[in-house]
Amino acid sequence: MSDTDKLRVYIRIVRLLLEDEESVQAEAYYNRAALLIHSESDREITLQFKLCQARISDYNRKFLEAASRYHELSYVGEIDEEERRHMLYGIYFNPSVKQF
């Protein structure tokens, strides 16, 4: 299995674990992905990785770091405008805000 394939699998696992609010396990797979991301040139994979990074920071209550990532991602044209707007407001992935 190539590094790109491994990276895709790790990111998919991270996203699924975060959906289940399993941030500790998600961070373990995120760390595995972090070892492979430096050599990746696929823009979509890189964006997914950064999105996972922001969400993990959010779950770990590193709000300044998460906000910085969301802000950075809000300028990416490939992401849907509505999603970018949510990132700027900080509510797209914040489970405590989604409940309202």
C-alpha cells in the first residue's frame, strides 16, 4: 500500500472517529497521518488533513489554534462557501455550539 493510500485511510479514520466524538483515538490516527502528510501533493488530502487538525484542536480545547486553522481554511476556494462561512464563525465543528 502506498503512502498516499495509507494517508487517505488514516484521514478517513480520523474523520469517522471525530464524528463519534472519539477525539483521543482520532488524535492517535492523526499523528500517524502527520508522519506522511509532508510528502503529499494532493490538495484534497492536504485540506482534509488540515480540517482534521482544526477539529482535533477544537476537541482538545485549544481554541486559538483551532480558530487559526479554521481561519486559514476559510480562504480556500475549493471549500464550499457556506462551509467557509461556518468556519469563520467557529461553529462548523464545535459540538457544543451545534446543539443550539
